[in-house]
Amino acid sequence: MKSRNIAIGCVLALLASSLGTTVAVADPSCTERMDQGDGTSWKECVNDDGSQHCYKISNAEGSTAYEVSCSS
């Protein structure tokens, strides 16, 4: 699904540049990082199309977030 969204974004950008106009692609709406009390935090993001993505990250400095299932 991510590659499809990226492909659509690239096509829109190419189309806009060929027409001399710009197309706005909104960033997802995300919650603030929420501490889970176990040394990790998570956040939830929702795209304009309603697709939901959740991310988990260690609270340790320099950690990288990774996508996890939004369902419990």
C-alpha cells in the first residue's frame, strides 16, 4: 500500500510540473508520541484517505520508529 501511495504522489508531482502548477499533498495527521511506561512510546497517524498507521519507538536517544499494527 505504501508503494502505491508513493507512486500516486510521484505521478501527481510529475503531472503538476508538466502543467506548471503545484499539487498539495498533505502530511498525515498524527498524535503526539504517547509514553507506554515500558520504555517505549507510540503514535497514530491518519492519512487524508482515512488509512491509519501506528508507530512504536524506544524512548532511548537515537532510536528509530517502526510501523506496528494499530489493533491491540
